[in-house]
Amino acid sequence: MDDVWRHEYAIETSATAETIWRIFRDVPGWKNWNAGIEEIAIDGPFAAGTWFTMKPPGEEALRSQLIEVREHACFVDETRVGDLVIKVAHRIEPLGSARTRIVYAVDANGPQAAEIGPAVASDFPEVLASLVKLAEA
């Protein structure tokens, strides 16, 4: 039987959606603010259908695909490991009064999702904090 694991992480910032989007679009730059990335390369434009390769420190590289990209609003990437599918939605939500919420929503489906999902997302609070620090700089 397949497991399903879902969780959301959110943080608020004074940075604009445009600023956050500029950081998201700079895929090679992700390793500058995401400690969970040792190496990263994207195989084309920041658009739905484009693949990228990300290597976490001390682990094998993973291939992921951008499956949805909406400028200044959201992008979703999907990583498949055997029968396990992990999708991460990265949402930018304007709150008004010069505040923005950034949400990372993780959806893991398949064998061991309940174990692997939390492991994948374990550093998301730190990643979001680093993203906000950069966006507000």
C-alpha cells in the first residue's frame, strides 16, 4: 500500500513577490542560500517541462522536473525515486501592507512516503529563513 505525506512550511517577509521570484528563477544560485544543495544545474529555461539536477551534500544527485511555473506566484517541481513521487510547490502569496508569505508545500506519494517526505522537508524552515534573509538584503 502506498503512503501519502503532506506538509506545508511558511514564512513571512517584507520582500516583494518580484524579488522572491528573481531568486527562485536563478536556479544555479539556489546553492548560495540552500544548504541542502551542493551542486545544481538546470537543462533549459525556468519553465514547465524543464529538468534540473540537484545534488545534496554527501548524497547521489537527483533529477527533478518543473511541472508548473506561474511567474511571481508559484513553481512546482517533481522528483521521482522509483515509485515514490515527491512534489514541492513553492508559493508566493502577497499579504498586503508590504508583506509576502512564502510557502513550501510538500506532497510525497508512494512507498515510504511517510518516512522520506519528512526527511526531504527537514531543512525547509532553515531554507526559508535563508531565502528571506537574501530577499530582504
